[in-house]
Amino acid sequence: MKFDLSHQDLHSNARAGLIHTSHGMIETPIFMPVGTKGSVKGVHMRELETDIQAQIILGNTYHLYLKPGPDFLKEVGGLHKFIGWDKPILTDSGGYQVYSLAQQRKITEEGVWFKSYIDGSKHFFSPESVMDIQRAIGGDIIMAFDECTPYPCDYQYAKRSMEMTHRWLKRCCIRFDETESIYGYPQTLFPIVQGSTYRDLRIQSAETVASFEREANAIGGLSVGEPAEEMYEMADVVCQILPKNRPRYLMGVGTPVNLLECIALGIDMFDCVMPTRNGRNGMLFTTQGTINIKNKKWEKDFSPIDESLGAYVGTLHSKAYLRHLIMNDEILGGQIASLQNLGFYLWLMREARQHIILGDFRAWKDRMVPIIGSRL
């Protein structure tokens, strides 16, 4: 993987760049739709590529390990071939799922024992096995195995967890470097900074991660319940330490406002289930603000969902029609809402990139935040 940093905003730390992978180029800043089990819920690959112009999607190691399994994916030639997606894919390590299934797992120095949510069967993830599984999945970008701590988190627990994550990172790097890509194209390993919301731990973790000198770096353990200002503070601290000439990926973030504020701090890559999950529940993100389409005020509103967006889904259907679909639990409602939200997120990234290139990102961001953060 190669990263070209092309533009730096004059009044913030926002930057624009290009990530080159074997499955195509990614323009940063970028939002990555989450395709947990090999699909972005309710969205066809053609729509992802053509209608909302996604440049990269995510796969989830935990879920893909359980079904269809690494052996199956090796047999079929990897996730790209299995799902019919020829652009870049990033796979997470399963660390977040381990965190979220606290009642069904046991963490040890060697790795994590956990129970399958499908049938209750017992499984084990180690840094080494997670590298092997992600080799089998075949993502262009794969993540180191880490522990994501909860919020709030006791300082001593956060410190022990961070130190174990660093030891796991060393094991991940050794395993990754001693193995080869299965499908004939290179993969890139991203380390992950941890440390909860403790400034000294974040500094220590960022310095440790930077010392591994990988092609890119990630920031984990945020957007897990802490106030937004704490998230921004920790992201800012880490961005001051991680190398400027390598991409920075803030995992699991977040709202449109979160994205713009974190771009201003120097973050390049984002992912979150919010656009699709909230869309399926009737919450729309638009260029004019957030809409709860279930509210009765939209029942006879025949204006387009988001006329300013220009994406086909935002102009093709009315708010009244989408409300009708959502209120009647029609599958199409969730599909349209998901497309609207993903289309908006990716439009927002393209606009941010353009304003970074023009040199007026900070002023544009300050105008946009109160608009997209409002409720209509």
C-alpha cells in the first residue's frame, strides 16, 4: 500500500491524500461502509459502486470466521470474489466484537476464548490466528488484534489492556511478516492505538504504535460512550504523534459532525454502522440536517428526500413515500434510507476533500457543522 499526501488545509490539520491498493485507489478523507457479513445491509454492490460511489467497504473477521468460514473463503478465492466486489476491502480483527460480547468471552494473555452467537460453540482467537483468518478472507487492509476497553474504564485496567494490546501487536506483526498473501496481491497491516480516555496512555500507545513503522495506523477504543469532546481530545493527542506521511484511521466513528471535526484533527479514514442501522430505523442524514422520517410531519411531505444531495435516491423518492414504507415495515424503506444515508456520508467526504484542496476547509466545516447537526 502506498499513501500520497497531496494537500494540507491552511487553518486546521485536515489533509487530502490518495491510498493506492491492488484493488484500486482511495481518495481521502474517506468513509467506509460496513459490510459485516459480506454485504452492506440492504445495499447492492452496483448501488455501492455506481450510485453512492463507495471506494472501499469493510468485512468483519468475527462474523466471516463463523460463517462462511476461512476454509470456505479460501476455496472460493477470497471475499472479493465471493461477494463480487473488485474494489478495496478492509477487515477488522474481531476485537470490537470480543469487547461487545463481554458475557460470552474470556481474555487471556494468549488470546480470547468466546462463544459463537450462532450455536454457543466455543472458539479461540489469538493474534496469530486472527492474522491467518484475515489472510484467508483476503482484505487489502487487515487490522491487528486488540482489546477495546469499555467506557468508563478504570485507569489500571486501561493500562494493563493497552500493554497487552502492544504485546499482541508484536505477535501480529511477526505472524503477518512471516506469512504470504494467499491470493497473489499484497495486504497491509494496521496497528491500533488504545488507552481509553487517559492522555498519558494514549501518548504511550501512539508512540509504541508509531515505532512499529507500518504503512498506516488506526485509533481504536473511542466512540464507545465517551463524550464527543473527550473523543476529539484523544484523537488530537494521537494525531500529533502518529506519522504525518501515513494514513490515520479512526475506528467506529461516527456522526456526520464527528467526521468533520475529526477530519480537522488530521484523521483520514472512518467507518461506522450508523448510516445503515439508523436508516433502517427511520433516521435520515441529509444536507439540511437529521430527519426522523417516522414523525407525522412528513406524512404528506411530497418533496424529495434530499434534493440538494443530487444522488439518485435522494431525488427519486419523496419523504412521504419513504415514511409510508418505514411505517409499514417494508424492506424497500430500509434500503432507500440506507442508500440516502450512505450517499450523504460519501458526499460529505467528497465535499470535505474538495474544500481541503481549495484551502478553505476550516471555514466550510464551521458553516456545515450547525446545519448537519440540526434536527428537522
